[in-house]
Amino acid sequence: MSIHKLLSTTSLIMMMSLVTGCTSPSFPNLGVTGEKMSGTSNSAASVNNASVAGSSGSDQATAQTTMISGEAATDSSEGASSDSGEASTGATYNTAAAAEASTTETTTVHKDPYGGGNEPVPDGDLQLVFIGDSQFDRWRNSSTSISELVGEEMNALHYNLGVGGTCAAIERTQTGNSTTEGNNDYEEANFTAICHMLKRDLNTDDYPISLDEEYETVLYSIQPEKVDYYIIEYGYNDYYMGLDIYNEEDPYDEHTYYGALNLGIKMLKEISPNAHFIICTPCYCRFYNGSGKDMGDAYNVSKGQGSLAYYADFALRLADNIGAKKLDAVSGTTFNLNSYTYKEYLEDNVHLSYKGRVVYAKALRRIILDDMGIYDSANEGDVNAMLSIADY
């Protein structure tokens, strides 16, 4: 299904809606400029339709849009609950009831606020691109995915490039993309591969199973020069696969979690020089074995390179080093997801529940509004105050 984005004098028809803080490890200043949440990369994709409304100035436009939902295989990680990644799970979800139950307040974001002074790209539209694993990929087209909750509440153009089961980094056996030789050996649509696709030097046709025609439609409808925010979330699958975290000799090594994020953002800055970046850590989670025994949480279970919280710490360090905004979803400081509340936040001990996604979207919303200089702290409270799921 195609998305046609046509600009006229009266309307904008658009769109696409396409997770810690632990004690910081000791390492030198890092260079600057998950997921097998399912154990494997996506094996299929299904298509749904959604109607999304957007506005430009006082004009309101509505578009029939298509998105892609990825399906991921079962997670055998020490009892971490399996990730089907299927948007079809949302088919039985009463989205109308969910929307009615939500206490998320709708915020009108004035396009090009204060005469163009705040929107990163003052083109009249707030444009958000979400890139990540199944934490972003799941529940698309249900009106309850993270990208939809943020985009629709903020009246923004939002594009979901999440692919369930993918990592930020690539394995050591892969060399990545070679533009000089015109080939690549990426085995999945990981973060750097997607960044190459946005640069138009890598084709989606190389991933016919996980990236179908609809994903291509979403990706190629993005105009990089007009993107205001890239919201990036990886880490669980990098942890699960035991991929390297950091290379002291090369901070852009895409075989490492830190390096892949660093390299990908560097590429995105080349095509979107005015865009701002939000780096999201993987979410706090718990692990259970096949007998249902609690094996520990994001802080004390390792797959070889360190705990999930250790990976998350590097994501936060990267954000600080490159001046990006950050969403810490593991320490319980941005919102109160922790060992006491995880059953409320998570639907399968790994992925966010509906209310969990609402709180996550609220956190992203206030980060963006604060960055744009229009967060209303007088009425909404301290931008750094911890959000509580009890309020939703």
C-alpha cells in the first residue's frame, strides 16, 4: 500500500506511524563527532491500515496511511518472555477501549513555534522518525504503539522504522556496508543498515523477508532534510546476542553497541544536519527460566558481555558525549519501572504494556517539548520529575 505525501496550499496529506542507569563503568572519554527481544530477526511482516490526522498552521489534513508490523521468533533468553512481535496481537486488542481508558492529555503543538525559533527544521511541521527494535515495532497500526502515541498527541508527522528482533551492532563475522565495492553483508536490518537505507546507498530489497514493500514506502517517504527528531532505541538484542559493547580503539566500530549507535547517528547527521537526537536505553526487565523461576533482572543477568543495564549505561554515555537527549528506561528515574512495578509496565516481562507505552510516550513528549523550549513546567511540573504509571 503506498503513501502519497502531497503538499498544496490548503492541506498536507501525509504520514507514517511506523528501551538504565547502573553505576557507570570506568572507561576513558568515549569518541564522538535489542533486539533479539525475540532471539532472531523478523521472519515475516503483515500490513494494516491506519488513519492519521495532522495539521499545518490552522489547516487540518487527514491521511490514510499504511504501516508494517514485524514478526519475531521466540526468545529463549534465560526465561525472558517470548516476543512474537506481531502486530496481529493487536488485532484482538480493543483499541477503542484502550483509547477511552487512556488519561493521556492531548497537547496541541503549534507548528513552527515562535516564528521558527524552536523547531529544529522550521518547515511548518514537526517530523519524528522512530528507529529501533520490537519495543517500537510492536502494536503498530493499533493506535497504541509508541510512535503513534507520541506522534498523534503532538500532532506530528511520525514515521516508524522499528524492526523487531534487530540489534544496533553487527556480528564480528560481518563487514557491513561497502559503498566503494557496492555491496554489503548485513544479515539483518540493524541500525547502521537502516541509516544506509536513509542515505540511499543501501536498498531495502536486500531484506525481502523482514522489510516488505510497505516498509520501503515508509522509509522512502521520509525527507531527511526535514526530519526534526530521530528517536533511537536499541540494546536488548545486542545484550541477548552477547555483542561487544565498546571498542577503545574505534568509537565508530559498528561491531559494538556503542560504535554502531555512534556511526549511525553520524550518518544521519550528514543527511539531516538540523535534526535533533533522542537516544533511548533498553527497558528494565526480568528473566525467568523454563520452569518459571526468577533468574534476576536487567542488572544482574549477563549473556557474556555484561548486564542489560551495562549496555544501557553506554547508550546514556553516548548521548552525553554527542549532545543528544536521552531517555533512561532502565533505572526507574524517568518513570517508575522497577522490580516492584514491572508487572504493570510489561506485558511479557520484556515488552511494554499498553499503560507502559503511554507512560513511555509521555516521557518522550516532554523531552521533545523541553528541547523545543515550549514545555509548560508551571502546569505540568518539573520536566525531570519521575513519571508514575499510577497516574495513567
